[in-house]
Amino acid sequence: MGIPINQEDLLGTLCEFSIVVITNLRKMGIHPTPNEVTAYLHLWHVIGYYLGVTGELSNHMVSEEGATALFDSIENHLVDPNEGSAKTAHVLLHSLASDHPCSGPTA
């Protein structure tokens, strides 16, 4: 079946396609009705079920307030850099720089 994707990553992706879309529509001057928001979030909650999102956290996806709080929590956890993420980025960038196709042979 392949390597499973962790629940936090799945929930983050669902939030990107659901509550983030609603938020950005409003920023562009498009204001969906409360019923449209509820229906759209429900759609992504169902999609999450079929993707394998399980547990109590997925139930936050059915309300705008819950989805916003869930996304904020995931974003704060995954996006805010820390010492570990800085080290990981440094190693990755160093590896990519030394393996660049235009860098030529190394001696």
C-alpha cells in the first residue's frame, strides 16, 4: 500500500483546500454565505474521510471556527522554524548545492 502519510499532514492539506480557500476568497472580496461555507467544509471533511483522516481532530473540519483553530494550530507547529528545522534546511541546501547538475565534477 505504500508509506502512510501522518494525520497532521493530511489535516494540514485539508485545511489548505478548505478553510484557507474560504479565508482568501474573503480577502479578494468574495463572501460566501454561511450555508456555502458549511457545505464546502463538509465536502472537504468527507474527502478527508476517504483520504484516511481519522480521529477527533477531523471533526473540527465541519465548522469554520473549528477548521480555523485547527489550521492555526497545525501552521504554528509545522511552519515556525526552530533549531532542528534550521539544521535540516542547512543540510538539505548543502546537499543540493554539491549535487547540482551544473556544478561539474568534484575533485
